[in-house]
Amino acid sequence: MSFEKRLSTSLLLLRLGVGIVFVMWTLDKFLNPGHAAVVWEKYYMIEGLGVDAAYAIGTVQMVLVLSFLAGAFRSVSYLLIGILHTISTLSAYPQYLNPWEKPNLLFFAAFPMLAACVALWLLRDHDTYTVDGMRRQASPQPAFENQT
């Protein structure tokens, strides 16, 4: 297998790994909006998130997550996922200060996921098993004249 194929496969696996976490966080807003309200209040200092707001946020987030998973609009969708995860990671800073209190140790899993988000954004042009990658392959490549 060539380096480019190994790289594309690795980026696909990173994208799917990050994507499954975001899918679950998004589904939580639909299936358990009360929990979403508690999370927003505890970690983002936003009180009174109602069911309708959780559904609206979940809908926008699901569109973004599906775009990310498909590799569509990579420059934007990968960046936005990275920004959302950075905010999520930073908002949990008190848990990092006391890692041995349950379940705080689990919060440290945010750092490798954040690294994956950064890697995906930096290498987005090499993530070719995507909608954008298929579009690039389908579009005619400019012909260059042989200049000697």
C-alpha cells in the first residue's frame, strides 16, 4: 500500500473516531435534552437551556457532524469541529486539576481527540476518502503543456 493510501486510511480512521464522539454528543441533545442543559450550565455557564434550544443546537451540530464525517467542506467543517472540541476541552479545566476524583480521569481523553482534530485539519488535503476528495478526483485536471 502506498504512503498516500496509508495516510488517507489513517485520516479516515481519525475522522470516524472523532465523529463517533460528536454523533453521541449530538444525539444526547435530542434523546436527553435535560442532560444537555446540565452540561451547558456546568461547563459553559449557560443557564436555562430549554428543550427547543437543545433541539436547535443539536440540529445545527448534526449538520456539521455529518459534513465532517463525510469529509465535505473540509476546511470549514474540520475547523469548526476542532474549535468546538477545543472549547469543550478547555471548559472542563477544573477536572484536570483533580484527576484522581471520579470520573475526572476520563476527561483526559479529550487531549488525544483534540490532537486528532488538529491533525485532521492540518492534513485535510490528504484526507481523500471524503466527499471533497471524490469531487477533486471527478473534476478534470488542468492540462499542462510541455515547455522545454
